[in-house]
Amino acid sequence: MIGSSAIVGWVPSDGSSGTVKPYLLGGKSPGEVNPDQGDLTIVNGSLKIESVSSRLYMSFQLTATLPRQSLLYAMGPAGFFPSSPDFRLREHRFVTTTTINYITGSQSVVKGSPHSKLKKTHGLMNMFGWGILIIIGAIVARHMKQWDPTWFYAHIALQTTGFLLGLTGVICGLVLENRLKANNVSKHKGLGITILVMGVLQMLALLARPDKQSKYRKYWNWYHHNIGRIMIILAISNIFYGIHLAKAGSSWNGGYGFAVAVLALTAIGLEVRKLLKK
């Protein structure tokens, strides 16, 4: 992308008229991306931009012997608008490359966002870690104690694996926030760190677990069980919130919603069975 030319347009949130400018992408830092430069020959008066229903429509006309077939579309950071006198840009959030056949008018997507893999890793690690394995581990601990000590080792294995996956997911999220310069994830980030802290406390609680005969065991059980319940509720909520922030679509919502529904029905069924046995 370095050395390429770009057309950038924006409409400020205060409703003022939009601006469209050519840029020379001289490097990766903001100071190397210079406005009103580049090798695109634009027809005078053809640059136009309009905001309709929260979407931007930009048009311009170029003079070229043979237009390039590969085009790159990018979206800048939310809430930021270039301003005079330098009209500097920041790193884009999303980018898609397409190829256009000028004879048939057809186009095909070549490449998605440069951070799409990191986003998916962040989402999947947290989903499977905090949002599925930890819940299964809690169900095992509550309803499988008749298989002692197998239930205990299964519980430890599930919770440890879930914690490590969740920790990986949180780290990916912090890296992603830094790369995207995101300014709308403070609540999601805060909940994620809170869940991570609770996870660390749960892991540490294992080291301080009193014997069954200890008079402190009932207090430890109360702490361990309730912190775990709160952590699971926060994790499920934050996963759905993260899907909303990422605009990941109905497939992610539906897929994780189905998993949560299956786990919830399983837990309810086992709970009813436990009550009927009393």
C-alpha cells in the first residue's frame, strides 16, 4: 500500500458538509500520509460525498488510460475526523480489497480486514473458554460428585483449560484494542478484565482449599460457588456484548445462543433430577 494514492471522504457528526481529499500513502505513520497529493488525475468538480441513513456515498471521476483492477476500501476509526490545517489520518479499522472486471462490471472480494483473524481468535477463545468450558466444569462439580474423585479431576481440567483459553482471549483483545485504536470498547474491556480477575481468584482458591472437616470449608464453598456463578453470568453477557460491538452478525449470536441454551437446559434438567431424588 505504501506509494499508492487514495481518495478519502468524511462527513462530520455535527451535520456540516462533507469533505473529500486525495492522499499520497507515503508510509505507515500519519505524518507520511499527505493530503492533496498522489498520482490520481481527478476530473474537476467530480468529487462528491453524501451521508444517507448513516451510510456514506462517495463518487469521483478519474482520467486514466487503463484503470487498475485491484481496489482497496478502508474505514477509519470511529469518532475521528481529519481537520485543518494538516488533515492527518489515523490507522483504518477495516479494509477490504476487491478486483473489478471493467468489461463485465463484476467484482470479487480478495481480502478482508487485516485484523479479522485476531478478532475471530479473540471471540472464539473467550467464547469457548469463559463461555462454554467454565460452565461445563461448574455443571460437573455440582451434579457429578457421585463419581468421586473423577468429577474433581474433570472439574479441574475443564476449569484450567477454560481459564487458559479465556486468558488467551483477553490478551488477544488487548492487542486488538491497541492495533485498532478503538475508543468504544471500554465497558467490554472492563468486564473482560473483571472476569479475568475472578478467574485468577478461582484458580488461587484451589491452593487455599480447606479440608472437608475444616470449620472454614463452608465459607470457602460459599466464596468459590458464588464467585463462579457471578463470573459465568458476566462472561455470557460480555460475550454477547462483544458480538454486538464487533457487528459479527446473527451467525455468531445464534451459534453461541444455541450453546448457552443447551447448557442451560442441561443444568436445569440435572437440577430437577437432583430435587426429585431428595
